[in-house]
Amino acid sequence: MSITGRDHLRWLADQATPGPWYDAWGTVGAPDCRNIVDCGDPDHEDKANAAFIAAAREAVPDLLDQLDQLDTELDYWMGRAYKAEKQAYRTQARHEQNPYWQREARAQRHRADD
């Protein structure tokens, strides 16, 4: 999910009635006893919809926070990988400039030509 999409979801969550929400027979309610959503007849599907909506009120902000934390960790590890790769290239370049290894490489090429 893009940062823009996350920001929009976080904004929507911030604008919504504070939670936690609860579901009662197909109706989603807030702690102040307001009805948030009436999912219709209290059949199995409507109860499931209400349960999902009520759970999402707390789950969405938590999941967004986890995504932000994972992005931070990913940035850290990508930085470490970049530094390690850069060091590997430097080491290889120094290795290739070493006269001993230059002679060894020529000898290997010569043996390969034979």
C-alpha cells in the first residue's frame, strides 16, 4: 500500500467516531451508545459484516502503525545492504589492483588459453 493510501486511511480513521466499536445483532455501535452502522436484517451475513466493521475500527490504525514500523525497519536494512555492497565493491577493486592478484589473474587466463 502506498504512503498516500495509508495517509488517507489514517485520516479516515482519525475522522471517524472513536472506538472501540461493538456489534450487536447486525448493528455497529460506539462507546457513547451511538449507532454507527445498521447492517440490515440480523441474518448471518449482516452479523458478520457488523463484526468486521466493528473490528476494523481498532484494527486499521494498528495495522497502519505496523506498516509504518516495517517501513522504518526496511529502510534500515536497505541502508545496511547498500553499505555492505559498497564495501564489497571497494574490496574487490583493491583486490584487483593488488600486484599479486593481477599476476595470479594473468596466470589463470594463460592457463585457460592453453
